Amino acid sequence: MAVSFKELGLVNTRGMFEKAMKGSYAVPAYNFNNMEQLQAIINACVECNSPVILQISKGARQYANQTLLRYMVPGAVEMAREAGSNIPIALNLDHGDSYELAKSCVDFGFSNVMIDGSSLPYEENVTLTKKVVDYAHAHDVTVEGELGVLAGIEEHVSSEVTHYTRPEEVEDFVTKTGVDSLAISIGTSHGAYKFKVKPGEAVPPLRFDILEEVERRLPGFPIVLHGASSVLPKYVDIINQYGGQLENTAGVPEEQIKKAVKSAVCKVNIDSDGRLVMTAMIRKYMSEHPKEFDPRKYLGPARDELTKMYIAKCELLGSDGKA
């Protein structure tokens, strides 16, 4: 049985992005797979009064069960309201890879869906994206499309090389599809190994020239950055200290993210940093408490550390105090 996102207390991204564009900040889009991640996101955004986009990938939906997730989200909304907060909360399908998946998410109460046809030939991407837009807009659900391919691996999305967005295609794509926002490729990538750099080497700068040309061609249009985790060294070090083997990781420097959100970028996706924090704190706790077997004892500290990290991300994106 279909349900409207409005019945769940959610909002779509239209008003969020209009406000972000005017205020020169970006709305954080945080992925979650379980209760502790969701709690941390809500706690952080309530504390710093930030709008937020909750993101569920195809893999997360399969892992947690689509029906269970559907009921967790209104619980999270109510959790925020009970804390006395009226922060706007959107629910987004991250990297939807088919019309059927996007339609299912619209019917399950998602308020925004991202359809990723970027690996398809251009005209096929247009056709698929337009089909999703037509269905979603009939339910007042906003849609994010993508042009350009990010390197790296995250869930079922993977590419060995980056294919930068071609600015000359963006006007035609947005006009033909009717998307509400556009994810572009300017050098960010998925996962914890975003750049092929050796220890001590500087991370190559993002292609701000592409971003500026997209802005020129699509004035006032909401742009999205995927793969924007900073791969925080603090947590990589903790993981490795307690038995992990993450070597030569590299993320997007925070100063580059700050520069991006002063432009038309009004949504920034952050997933890998959340995974790293949870893994780091769980490894640390279990190593220091080898006799402990109560999941609450190691998931609790991980959740608390996640909350701190998400607060810092909201401050980085300038979304704190903007709800």
C-alpha cells in the first residue's frame, strides 16, 4: 500500500535547496543502515539545528528490510519532535539504479529519489531519468539525476576511473529530464580510497573549473556532490591501531568541501566517514573490553562518537542553525 512522504512528517528537497542556495551552505545527506546510525544523525542535527537528508541505498534497503526502514523513519521524525525540534527531514534513495526501485521508494514514502543512469549512454540516461521524474513528480517527490561517473566502490556502485561531467551536456539533460537537482563528477569518489596517492603526497584538487562552468550554464540550479567524505585520519588510525588494515586511504580535504558549498553545491553526501567512525569505536571498545558481549556496550560509544562527527560535518557544510 502506497504512502505519501507527507504522512511520515517528511519534506522533499525543493524548499531545502532554495534556502541553502540563498544562504550559501549545503544540506548534509547522511547514509544509514541501522538504528544507531539513524539515532546519531537525528541527535546531531537536532543539537545543531540543521536540516538533514536521510539516505538509504539499494544495499541498505536489502540489508535492513524495506518495510522495517519505512517504519524507522517516521520514528526518527517523531524522535526529533519529542526533542522539541522541527528540523526539516527528507528521505532520499541514494544511487537508485532502476525505474522499478525508484518507483518502489516513492510508494514507500521517500520524499526524494536519486536515479543514477550515469553509466548508461547519454540518451538512455535521459530516458530513464525522465521516466522516474514523471512518476515522482506526480507524487510531489523530488528527483536527483547524475551526469559523470565517480571512481571508487560503494555498495553496488563501482568504477575504476572517473569520468568528469561534461558541462556542455547539463542544460540539455536538465531541460529534457526535469530533474530537481544534479549530481556531478568533479574529482570526488566513493569509498575510503578516493585518490591514488602515496603516503605524504597531496590529494589532487577538485575540478572547480567544471563546477564553475556548470554553474554558469545552470544559474541557480541545485548541484550535488557525492563521495565527499574526508576519510578522517583520526578514525583510520584507530582502526589500524586495533587490528585493522586500512592503508593509503585518502579523502576530500575539508577546505575543498568548504569552497564547494559556497557555490551552487547545496547537498553533500557523506557515507564512508560514518562507516569509519563506527568501525573505529567498535574495534577500540572490543579490544579494550575482551570479555564484553553486550552489543549495547560497544554500539553505544560508536553512536555517541558518530553524533559528534555529524555535528562537525554540519558545521563544515554551514548547515548548523539553518533549520
